[in-house]
Amino acid sequence: MELWQALIIGLIGYFGVNRTPWLFGQSGGFNGIAQPIVACTIMGFMFGNVQEGIAVGIALQAMYLGVIQPGGALPSDRGFATFIGGSLAIASGGGVEAAIALAVPLGLLGVALFQFFMTFNAYFPHMGDRAAANGDKNGIIKAQYLSQVPTFIVYVLIYTLANYLGVDFVRAMLDVLPAQIIKALSIMGRILPAVGFAMLLKYIVVRGREWMIGFFVMGFVLLMNTSFNIISLTLFGIGVSILFVVARYGAELKGGLVGNVSNNGGDDYDE
Amino acid sequence: MTSKLTKKDIQGAAWTNVFFHHCAQNYERMMGLAFAHTLCKPLEKLYPEKEDYKLALQRHMNFYNTEPTLGSLIPGVVLGLEEGLSNKADVTEEIVLSTKTALMGPFAGIGDSLIGATYMSIVASIAIGLSDGGSLIGVIFFLLFHAGVPIFLKYWLFMKGYELGLNALNLITPKITEIVTTSLGIIGLVTVGGITASTVRVPVAYEYVSGELVISLQNILDRIMPGVLSLVLTLGLWWMYTRKGWSAIKALIILLVAVIVLVYLGIM
């Protein structure tokens, strides 16, 4: 692969980091041009093999179907899988199998880098704190912009180098990794989202109303032990919520609150 | 009462939110710095007194995290409430902050289930189907609906949120806040429970071997209840956050070390 091609992959890959703001934020980059089906098609054009690009793109896209990014953490990093695994497979003509074989271990390494930045970036809000204490809005904006610099350098460097050095180099690097590290990374990918979920619970379950945690347990048990999917569960949750509100506040609501609420559009929240 | 903010100010903030809501995301404040960034320009207009402005900026530097698409309503609502606060309407700083924190959790749960797990997956599945065989139509469809529609939604919900915040000014009583928070909180908790169940996995590899006898710990755990360890882990972390003051970073590091040790020992 030519250096300029590797560099373009590095740049698109940077747009695929979920923090990159420049392309309508997360929507245009992370959820847009950097998703496998789009990015691999672009790379297919670049390497003169659009069909191969689309084929690899939909294979990787299917791999990540239904994977959401709760509390920031993905079980496997789409970026590494796409911009190292996918790009090398398209460039070398290795096809879908080569892409998927590389995508799995690379996705795990990508999670490790993601977790590193989620920790390292805690520096920037402190910069923002100082600006806020001085009433300096430009300082806050500066902290946001500056936070992109390390992300930009590290991701562009990794993607460009990996693509430039080629598929044999990447395979050799992956082979050097002990099997136990790969295993630990894959387990962490599934355990670490709990860090974000528990933080959400902290902010939904208010102090003094700890019993509400029962609703969390209910949702967990229903999805795990029945054939409920997430939409049926959401509808079920709406039903439970209505029942609860009517039972708990029904008498008070009859006292006139209801008329007030429904006339002013404020009831968009209810249910 | 004429607004101190022009339509342009609100639109500007709505776009800042679209572009920057995840910039600098981190485990300590998540989207907190971005929240202050989104509101910093309109707040300057609302609070001409420098001291008031400092306080306003500082209260929006706190921890903030939600699902960004549906959650774009929240900074809009908060801006509407801030305008009431700056006009000395019946709004207190507490109402602004408690509305913000009360909404972000439920919107995260509901948004992850409706947008992340449902809408995005359906769009991706259709796109894969359309492009199977090498057509570009699926790719274009994907860009329009996976990227385009959420961009529009984020902008529109912010603008709606602002109106809602302004209209709710005379309406918000502690009772209403409690009812709204509780009902949204229940839906949020049920969906977060479901998403946790489908995402978090705590595998156990340990087997007790004695001659012919092999007892797999995972089997025993599954017989207690499928997913029991993921549930215990998430509830345990929640307990540590609320009762022991753990930070997310502390939890992350402890889990990292624990997993490495357990894998090394062959238990995981």
C-alpha cells in the first residue's frame, strides 16, 4: 500500500472515533462514514475494487449488528476492525474471511485504546473547570478542541502505520500477543460496560428511593430468561410505569393536576 | 416577556450540541464538558453579570451522560429553564440541576433501547440487504438513515426542548417533577436492565475435577439463574458508587486488575 493511501485510511479512521466532532459529531463520523459498510466502500474505490470493498463492508457491518455503545463502552472496537482488518483485506484482496479473522483480535485491542482515552481525557474537564471559574467561555471551547489533539495523533499514527506496514506485519504483531492477553481483553470487553450501566443506575435511582432498583432487576431477569426483546421490554416498562403512577399518584392527579399538565404540552414526558 | 435570546442563539447552541456532544468524553464527567460548551454562548447573554455567568458555567461542568440522539432534548430543556432562572421566574438553580440529572438517566436507557439497539440495527440490516450483491444503494440508504436522520433529530429535539423548557416554567412544581421523574425512571430502569442483560457477560472457566467427576462452576451458576454474575457485578458497582464513593475510573482499574489475575489463575 502507498503511504498516501495509508494516510487517507488513517484520517477516515480518526473520523470514526466517537469523540471526533468535525463531521456533525458522532453521527457523521462514528455512525456515518466510518461505519464498515460506508468506509469499506470508500476504501474499495481507493484500491480500485469496489465490489470487494462492499463485500467486506457488509460482512463487518453484520458482525457489529445490534451492538450498542452503552455508557461509552463497546465490547469490540469497530474502528480497529474496519481501518486495519477491513482495509488490509481489501488492499490485499484477501476477501471477507481475511477481514473477519483480523477483525476479532484487532477489535479487542481497539477497546483497550478506547478505555485508555476514556481515562486520559478526564484531564480536559479540569481545564474547563478553571475556565468556568473565570467566566471564560473561550477557555471551555479551547479545552474541547484541545482534547482532540492526542486522539488525532494516536489514531492517525496507528492506522497509517499498520496499513503502511501491511498485513504480514499486523499478523506478526498479533501473533506475538500471548493468548491469555487476548482472552483477558475479550472478557474485559464484555465486563467493562457494567461500569457505565452502574453509573447510570446511580443517577436514576435517587437516594431514599433505593427500592426503585427492583425495576432494573426486573428488566434484567425478563430479558435474560424469557424471549422478550428490547422493544417488548420497553413497552412492558411503559405499562409498568403507567400502573405505578396511577396507583401511587392517581388520587392526587384527580385533584386537578392532570388538567394543568395536559393543556400545556408538559405531558410529553408522562407515560 | 421578550426573550433575551434570538432564534439564532438557540440554533447555534443546537448545532454545537450536534457537533460536540461527545468531544472530550471521559469516565470522570462523560459528556459534562460538552454540556457547558453547548450552553456557554447563550448563557453569556442570559447572565450579563460576570459573577452570575461564572456560576452558570460552573453548574454545567458536572457529570452528564445520556444517549445523545433522544437526549438532545435535555440541553434544550435546560437552556429554557436557565432563561427562566435568569429572568427570576419561579425557577431555582435546584430545579434546573435536578431536571437535568433526572432526565439524563431515563433518556440514556430509553434512547439506547430505541435508537441504539432498535433503530440503528434495523437501518443497518436493511442496508446490508440492499447492498448484498455489490449495490451502492444500501450504502447511500445507510448514510441517509444511520447518520442523516439522527443529525436532524438531534437538532430538532434541542429546539423542541428549549420551547418545552420555557413553557414548563410556570408548570414545574415539585410534585410534577416527582411524577415525571418516577415514570421516566421506571421505563429507564427496566430498559437499562434489559440492555445490561444483553451486553454484560461474566464468563467462568473454572472446573473442579476429581477423577471422573467434572463440576463446572459456570453450570452451577447458570442453574442458580442465567446471568447471575453480570447482575451481581452491576448491582455491586452501583452500591460501590453510591455508598463507598467509588469513581468510574477506580472501578475500571479494579476490574482490569481483577480480570487479569483471574484469567492468569485460570478461573475466568
